[in-house]
Amino acid sequence: MPNIVTALYTWLNGKRIGEDAYGNVYFEARKDRASHGQKKRWVVFKGKAEPSKVPAHWHGWLHYTTDSVPDEKTAQKYAWQKESVPNLTGTAGAYVPPGHINHGGHRSASAADYEAWRP
């Protein structure tokens, strides 16, 4: 949910371009005001503003890598591609390596373990 300033700016200056699977809505400026002859592009996030929720094909459009508007149906998918996942840092789904304090602080021995030198 955008704040009142973003909502007003978007209503006055934005032209809706599309929406992604997460509900984020993408806009482009109606008039060419940006430098280098490019119209300003932005996204209004659904829920919390989390940039890692922007799918790769929309990220390319936002950063002027491509001028073609992405479509969920035409987004190129390969067998090795995974779905876009938001940044999970600070949540229960965050990655913690073996030996982390959340796993009891113990890990298996390694050949790279340090052994202090004693004279």
C-alpha cells in the first residue's frame, strides 16, 4: 500500500503498464521528464515494499534493460529457473548454516579446523 504522496504522484503522473503475479503494479510516466530521453518507471508494491519481490523480467523493464512490457504468459521459462523468492533475512525461513547458534552451535569436524600452535 503506497503512502499518500506516492499515490498522489502516481495518480497525477503515472500510466499503468502492468501487474505481476505478486500483485505489484508497474507504472511509467505519461510525459518524458527523465534524463537521457527515457520515461520514469516505478513500481507500487502490494503490501510491504520489498524490492526482492520484483520478478526478473519486470526488473529488466524497470531498469531499461528492455523496452518490451513483460507478460507472465510470455516470460521465458527454463527447466533450471526457480520462482522468485523474496529476501527471507530476519524471518524464520532465513538460511542458517550448520554450526550456527540456532542449530545448537555444534558442527562436524573439518580438515580446515584451526589448531593453535604450542611451543
